[in-house]
Amino acid sequence: MWVRYEENHTVTLGITDFAQTQFGEFNHVELPNEGDEIVSRECLGCVECSRLFNDIYSPICGRVVSVNREVIDRPGLINYSPYSHGWIIRAKLYNLDDLAGLMSSDDYEEYIQTNYLPT
């Protein structure tokens, strides 16, 4: 999952480009409803892809303020635009400290390069 801080303790969450390449074509997405609570390291929804059916887990605690209905109707947006049109939810953070425990995008890219991609 990627997390982007917006403003007023609100974040946008989505599935990383690397993850979407590993999962394959997204066919179905189930997401929480607006107003639902999400808890760090707990399931926030599930995805059905060409290569798997899998739960997705929240990296933060908060309350869902917006769900990307376009992704529910057109799950392939996650494949084609994971960081813009393919976002999945927006949530209001309970605690900004949740962000401190997450990798930066640069650290994530280095982690993927080191651990998953051939040299």
C-alpha cells in the first residue's frame, strides 16, 4: 500500500505499482464504506486479480472519508494509474504518528530493488 498525506490529517491510500504488477489484472475490488473505521495491520478490503484473490491491509488507523467508486466500477484503473486515478480510499488519520512508521517512497523503491528485482 502507498499512503499520501493530503491535508487536515487526511491521507489517500492505494496499491503500489510494484504490487499491481505482481497481482496481475484487477478484476474486482471490495472496499470499506465511507464512515467505516480502519485499523493498522487489519483487513480493509479485498481484491480479485488474474493471479490471486487477496485481502488488503491498512497501514494506518482512521476513518474512511471517501471511497474511489471508479475503482469499484473499473478495477483495472489500479493497473493503469495506481498513483492517481487508481487510488482506493481517503481516510482521516486518528494519529499523525502513524505516518512516522511508514517507508518513504525512496526507501520503498530501494527495498523493492534490493529484495525483489534482479540485478
